[in-house]
Amino acid sequence: MSDIVISGLGLVTPFGRGVEPYWQGLLGGRSALGAARRFAAPLYRGEPVGEVPWDPAPGDAPRKSAYARAAFGEALRAAGLAELPDGAVVLVVGQAPANDPATAPAPAPDGRFLEEEREFLGPDPAGVLGSGGGSASPRVLHLSHACASAVFAVGYARELLRAGAAPVAVVVGSSVLNQYEYASMDVVRAVGRTAARPFDAERAGISLGEGGGAVVLEHAARARARGALADIAVAGAACRVSGPKAAASDAAQVARCMRDALADAAADRLDHVHAHATGTGQGDAAELTALEAVAAESGARALPVSSHKGAIGHLLHISGAPAIAAAALTLRTGIAPPTAGLRAPEPTERLVLPTAPLELAGARTAAVNSFGFGGNNASLLLLRR
């Protein structure tokens, strides 16, 4: 079945507020990575990061909730929803719930959480929904699967909708540069000292970014009934927690996940891949190995593969949202974006790693890959209806 569609998308990225600035930045091959303007941490040594150029209004804190709220609002508007209907489900993705007493840090002496701790947890659902939740107070679930969280959540939302457990589901989350997550990436030597260059032979590691993302999902008939776009279906999904390597990608598991997503969609072709591709030596190599295997099995000879992380950095738990947006717009426009920073592509046999916009006439299917520490692997298969 391919009746569950993406009816709305919303983003806040280092290119600014909105899906359109992000998409234009990708098509232009531009990078928004640079020296930090506001971010500071004990281990930060001036490496390029992807900071959001928009500062919320004074008092509109934490920024993590503000970014997620902005993305949530844009996604609802794109879906033609003034508010969420009765029975809707909101899947908040992030490191840990901001409002869970079991995980919340002890408050400072003045009764407030330290700002850095507030930006590590959450986002807080109350701060995200605002008035967009409507009068029905949607059910809110928190989901955390490392850097694959957003794609795991889309797969889960799809199952909820198919089971009739909700009329509409929204996946929303955000990432804000903070000393805790920066340290977690630095300690495993993942952070590059230069801007991320996914799939480049001279890549040296990831660049961390920040931002927010939201994806509205529902049955195609419901979206069409109010005039919303219903052209991009989530036709296949595979979410797995597997693999023996806690902090490294496993090519066999990545390939298995992609095969499962293709089989779930009953897809007989693959026209494009928006890769996880963070710019690390091991991670990119494992994904390329898996992609070559899947391309060979499907008979592809020049499969275009792109990544957004050289443009905006790695948004950690919500990184799947800009990946899904890029894949959906690739299918909608027939243009695959280049990978920013890619100057010396790794040699490939059945893949194409674009360094300029690439026309994809008649493209109907796109895979979205998202992987995380702890063996969290997820792939989606998007279908243009």
C-alpha cells in the first residue's frame, strides 16, 4: 500500500526559516557552515558548524522549542491545516523528554534549568504545539533512536495511520548546538576540523548543525479532500536496531535495511537516494558499499546519491527531516541536488555523486537513509504518485 502521504513539511536550518531557502541552498551547492557566532563549549576549537541565523524573540526560550515550533507551524500551513484534528498524534523526537521528571536535570538555585541543559533536552511539546494543537490536545509521544530518530518516527507514524489509530500524525523535533552533544561527537573523533565533505575522498569528519523539522503524514484521500498535496507517498519503511558496532555503520546492516524498505514498497526501481552521509571516513564508506550492492541487485547503473550534510551540517535526532524534504523535492522537481563541499568524489561503479544539480527525468522513487549510534538503522522509500 502507498496511501500514506507527506502532506506538509516544515524546516528551520542554517539557511534560515522555511523549506524553500533550504532547497535553494542545496540546489546552489552552497554551504552554510562556518565559525560559530553564538555557540561556545569547552571542547569547541573553532571548527565549522551550522548555526541557525534566526534568533527567536527575547524571552522565547529555549531555542530548541522555538525552532521546532516554527517548523511545526510551517508544516501545518503547507498541509492546509489550521489546527490538528481530534485524535491526531504528534511524535516528538529528541535526546530525552524535556518534561519528564525522571530525566530532567535538577534546577538551578533560582528554580530554573540551566540554559545549556534546556537546550540538550526536549523539545518540550507544550512549547512546540502552541495554538497549533487545537482544542483537542493531541496525543504526544516521545521517540529517540539516535540520529535515525526522525525516520524511525515517520515509519511509526505510518503504521499508526494504517492501523486507524490516528487521522493525522506529525513528526517534529529540533537540534540546538550544545556542549553535551558536541562532546559526545568529539569523544568518538567524529567531528571534522574542516567543513564536512560527504563522499569526498578527502573528507575529515562531520560538522554539527542545528535547526528544526516537521513532517505531516496522513491518508492521501484525506489530504486531497481539502486540496492539500498528496503526491509523495511513504511507500516503504524499514527500521532496525541491529549491528555489533556501537558507534560505526555496518555495511551489511545498511544494505539489509534498504532492501527491506524496497521490499515493503514492492518497488521494482530506485531512481535516487538521499544518503545519511555525514562526512566520516568509515560511515560514508560503509554506506557506499551498501549502496553499490543494492544498486547492483536492482540493476541500476547510474544511481544518483546526494547528501545535505555538507550544506547545513548534521542535525542529529532531527536530521531525517531535511533528508526527507530533499528527497520529496527531488521527486517533485525532477532535480537531484549536489552535495555541498564534494570536490573529489569517491570512485563508484553504479552510483553517481552529483557536484551540480542533476536532472532526473521521470524519477518516481527515492530512498532516504538515516543511521545512528547503537545500531539504529532506518530507510524510507518515497514514491511520487
